[in-house]
Amino acid sequence: MGAIERNGYMFETEYSVMQQKGAVHVYKEGQFVKELDFTFHGQSPEPKIIEELIENFFQ
């Protein structure tokens, strides 16, 4: 999964298959803003999970 840019923010996803946990790191102008944690099942998180985290970030 690559980085996602939206509304001036950069979202970078990182996850562990062994732990079944991940995080989306949020940056604005190169500065870390927040970490959005999530869990998943399988070999990688569904893109839908990442999209929902990003949408919720803006609400």
C-alpha cells in the first residue's frame, strides 16, 4: 500500500501480519499529526478499512 494524499494531508499505512495490527500515520507539510490504529484479519488490511479511517479523520 502506498501513501495517500488528501486535502493537504499525507496518510502512510504500516501493518504487521503476525500481530494483525496496523496504523495509518498522518502528516501535514511533513510534520507528524496523528496515528490512526486499526486491526485486521488475513494477509493485509482491506483498502476499505484504510479509506474509512481517512474519512473518519476528516469528520
